[in-house]
Amino acid sequence: MNCATFHLHHDEIEKLAYQFWEQRGRPDGSPWFDWLQAEQQLLHERYLSMRLPFSSILMGPVEY
């Protein structure tokens, strides 16, 4: 697996972190809480999108 595949852009983290902050009622302080949560979610989504479906493992390679 290529590490570059998991590269996240600052803008996409910032946008999601801002959404999290707004959902929490725009509290003062704790900007890193939302930032780290956004990074974690985006990395998790990226990881899940790269995984092969279990059925493809049982059936063999998928041809495109």
C-alpha cells in the first residue's frame, strides 16, 4: 500500500474540522479536538475505500 494514497490535503481537513466545530455549537478553545477528529475520519474513510470487498477475496481478482 502506498503511503501517498493516504495523503490528506489541509483544505479538506480544515473544512471537516469546521463542520465538527459548528456541530458542537462553536465553543471557544479546543480547535485541535475538531482537527484531529477530522483527520481521523478522513484517514479512516480513505483506508476503507482502498480495502477490497470480502467477496472479491473469495472469488479471486476482479477484472476491470
